[in-house]
Amino acid sequence: MSLSVSTSSQQLEPPEQSGRSRSPRRLDACLWCGREVPDAGSGRRRRYCRQSCRQRAYEQRTAVKGSAFPDDAVVLTAEEASALVDRAFEVRCAAEDVATALSEGAPHADLEALCRDLVQLARDAERLR
């Protein structure tokens, strides 16, 4: 039994089976909240997972327009920044748990559970808000 760990939110989808060879499309993360954006199929790729995320991004862009912030700046409240730091710390602790379990020769089932927790924490940490 092999254990596959992937912390990236951008996963490859298989190419279409229509006979044409297309490069696989990636699942993208919402530019506002970081959730996975479903593929619309044809046309331009969506940048936001929901209309509310699109609206919040517009509000932020218009708020920083004409200010000293660059257009692509991400402005977080103190609470959001603190939560982001906390999520990053949780990921580091989970990674240290995996490293410790490996060095101590932990059973395969324990390693699987630790890896599952690490992947979930990494996914949670990817979102900015």
C-alpha cells in the first residue's frame, strides 16, 4: 500500500477523451479565499469560487487604488494575519510530528494518520482569509 501526500491545491485533471490532445487543466485556488475553483469547462478560467469572493476582491482593488499599496497587494486585518500565522504554525508542528514519528519507527497506520492531518492542515493554511 503506497501513501501519496500532496499539499498543492492545484491538481492535474485528465485531458478530455475527445480525441484531441490537450494539456491537462489545473484546478486553481480562489484568488480571494483560497478555496478550490471548479473548472467551468470551456472559456476563460474562473478566478473566484463565488460571487461574494469576486465582490470582496473588487472592493479591495478599489480601496487600494490611488494609495501607496501595489495593485496586487493583499491587505489583511490583524485578526486575519494572526490566523494565518497560527495556521502556518500548525503545519510546522504537524510536519515535526511526522518527522519524529519516522525517526522513532512509528507504525505505518500512525504515519498515515499523521500525514492525513498534515495534508489537511496544509490545505487550510493555503487560504489567506
